[in-house]
Amino acid sequence: MQNILTFLLLFLFVEGIAQVHGRLELKVIPSHSTVKLDGATIPTIYHSKMDTGWHQIQAWASTYQLVTKDFYVAPDSTVRMYFTMPRADDYPDYYNKVLMPYKRKRFYSAHLPCLAIGGALLGGSQWHLQKLRNERNTAFEKAEIALRNYKVAPSLEMIENAKADYAVQKEMYTRSVKKLNRHGWIYSSSYVVAGVGIYYLQKFWANRYPYYENKVRLSAIGIRPTSDLNTVYYMGITVDL
């Protein structure tokens, strides 16, 4: 009887120890948020054993409000938290009055002109180069015909005429090749100049990007981003707090 009673007491003691822990299943959106659990940085998707008692979660991301949630973990229970952080109160005004006007101005002042100039330069140059290639090929064919006529000319007069014609066609072919090469170099240089101009124009606008100024900063709440914020743990989320 005493052994049975001792066993029951030991069982209750062990059972009591086993129940001093619970579990937390957490998912925070957006996934790039910085999240702290009782002061320690954790991933936005988190599944772990927790000590019983009260705990606190802080979550923050640029353009979003700072979210603080207190929760209680009961022994041998699971707390499931799944929430989307609300946008900062002043973000809609920033988006509509600052960011969208900047994007429209950048599109009409940078993107659209670059597309128009680049398309016109590329299309026009390729059309012209193809025209010069056709002239070169025509001159080459005429020179070949003149050479064949020179080789089969039956009389001295026809030989001289074919020779003169071959010299003319050969000169035209040489000029067409030089013209094609010259314009190819010019257009290639213009591509480089245009590319550099487009790069600096885009850089000019990128340097003027109106970044959102957060009223709540990481330094104000003691949160520091870490490289493991996007670590993914498999878990089922069933409660939306």
C-alpha cells in the first residue's frame, strides 16, 4: 500500500513538472517584420515551447505600426497567434500625396523618354544598317557580274569595257563596305552614350526617391534586425488574435 501511495505521489509530482510548459505558434505578416519575444528577436514564423506565465511580443516593420501583444501561456496548452500588422496611420497620405506623384513624374520624365529614345535609336539604326547591307550586297553582285563578263569577253573592246565596269563596281563595293563599317561604329558608340545617359538619368531619379519616414524607429523600442528573420518553421495556425 505504501509503495502504491509513493508511486502515485511521484506520478503527480512528475506530471506537475511536465505541465509547467506550454507552446507558442506564431505568424506575423509582413514576413520582413522584426519580431521580439520577451526581448529576444525571433522569426516571423515561430513554433516553440514556452514557460507558463505572461509573455510579450513586439513586431515592427517599415511603413507599419508597432504592435505589442501580451499573452498568457497556461500549462500544457498552445497559444496560436496569427496577425497582420496594420499600416502606419500616415502611410496612406505618404502613398497618395508623395510616392504616387513621384512615380508618375519619374515615369514621364525618365522611363517614357528612355523607352522612346532607345526604341527610336535602336529601330532607326537597325533599319539604316540593313539598308547599307543591302547596298553592299548589291554592289558585290554587280562586281561579280562584271568580273564574269571580263573573263568571257570575246573581243578586246568588250574586255576593256568589262574591265572598266568591274573597276567601277569594285570601287562601289569598297565604298559601301567602308560606309557600313563607319555607320556601324557610329551607332555602336551612340548605343554606349545612350546607355550611359539612361543610367545616370535613372540614378538621378533613384537618388530622389521619397523614402517614408517612420515615426517609430527600431532604436526607440530596442529591436535590432537579424539575418534569421525569414527562417520558416512548419506549423498550423488556427486562431487569429
